[in-house]
Amino acid sequence: MDMQTDRDQLLARVASLYYEDGQTQQEISLKLGYSRSSISRMLTEARQEGIVEIHVHHHLERNSALEQRLQCQFNLCEVQVLQDNGLPYPQMLRRLGGLAAKLLVQSINEHSILGISWGTALYEVANALQSMHAPGVKVVQLIGSATSRDHQVDGPGLASVFARQFGGQYYTLPAPWLVEDREIRDALMKDRRMGEVLDLARRAEIALVGIGTVDPPLSSLVRAGYLTADEVRDIQALGAVGDVCGLHFDIHGNLMDISLAGYAFGIEAETLRAIPLVIGVAGGALKAPAILGALRSRLVNSLVTDDSAAREVLEREKDS
């Protein structure tokens, strides 16, 4: 057994005594022979190393009136609208993840194929998801990966987390989300390994996707390092308002072939539209144009959002 394993076991023991047995830091100090300050540092280290994960289960208040209006206006399968009460964006997104996780658990069965994209919204869903015994669940990437900048929000890492929470299996696409030209994308599509994963993705009964925006501060393209803020503004100038799974659309929901962004590697628009339940997760008033375009494009048929975004979407829909 190496030194790191010994250290991890010590951290786990200290954390168990503190969080599970309810012992004080002083009591643990006396029991294990370490100073109280050392015990405090170990508890902090245990959280930093992921040995301890703390989940705060907030009451997730929903706005049923906005849910009914969105469902009626866009003929959606499922709608959940968080009453965010003016929360800062990161906290609001965390609670959206909690709502989406509950909807996912209600919708999935022990033999489901779940397709996922990637991004911060999906990370929050994965983080909120409670473990359940569904070993027949298959989790599959719908699109290629982001970059190695942040494994937590990237497709392979998220697929692994979702599969672990369900006790199922996961299947990844070892390719970038965007490639430079169409020939590279077509060649990847012909690869046997990629083809097997994409074939599984096409059989998905449920998809969980983020809704990307071309607003540079919130753009996943900028965050992943694929494009600069100026290049995303060029895409915006062409009329795009957002994307789902790398498929760009305008405010009317028309799909756009934007080669400036590169060529997205993953499932096609019609394949995504054929999945019975496609849950889009996005919030914040600034994302309203992207959400509206996504709903009109029918790339998503269900939505988890917050009341600020919902009101803005409905207002824009009414004005048009």
C-alpha cells in the first residue's frame, strides 16, 4: 500500500468520524492522537480531494404559471421553471441542476439509453444526481469533447459521472467537438469505433443537453477555447443566437451552417429531433434568445429553466 493510499484512508476515517458519527474535532483529536488543528486541516483536505462531498438540498420552488404558458406556447413534453428569487447566476444554475436531476430520475428506467452533451449546466445536473440502482442504463456522448481545460464539464468526464450514479455503463466519443474542415469530420464519422458510439446515440430514448449562446461572456465556444470572443461576435453578426449539440440556429429556429465555428462532430439535427425526450437545461435572462431559438428549432422538446429566462422567452415570443 503506497503513502497516498494510507493518507486517503486516514482522511476517510477522520471524515467518517466527523460527518457520519457526529464526533467533534476535539474528540477525534484525542482518539487518533493528532492535534485539533491537524484534524481541521484533514477535513478540509478530504473535501478538496473529493473524499467528502457535501450536498445541500434546497427547496426548489417552481413557477407553475410560467410552466403552463411555456408548455402551451411551445407544445413541450416537460417544463420545469425555477423560481430563482434573484439568485446569483452560479447559485441559480446549481438549483437548475437539481430540478433537472429530479426530472431525469422520473423519466429514466433501468434499461434507458441516455445521450448527453457537455457543459456547466450538465455538470450541475450530474452533481445533483443521487445514486440509484439502474445497471442497465447506458450513457453515451452525443457530441465530441470540449477540451482538456476542465474535465468536470467535458463529455467523457460527465458520461462517467452519470453512469456511476446510475450504476450503468458509459460510451465516449474520443474526438473534438469541433474540427477544422468537413473532410476531417466525415473521416471521423466513418471510423468504426465512432460509428458504434453514434449508432448507440441514435437509439437514445432520453437526451440531456445544454443550450449554448453566442453572447461572448457566456459562450461555450469561448470557454472551451475553440473561438475567440471576436470570432463569436462574427457568428452573432451572421444571425445565430445559440446552439444545441453544436447545431447553430437563428432566433426563428432555422438551422445555420456556420463554417466559421468549425464543423461539429456528433449526431445530426434530425437524429436529435427523433429522440422522444430531449431536455434542454439553461437559465438566466441573457440566455433567452438562445432558449427561444432552441425551442423553435425543435432540437429540444422539454425545458428546465428559471423564471427570469422564462419571462423573457415568452415576451420575445409575443413580440414576434
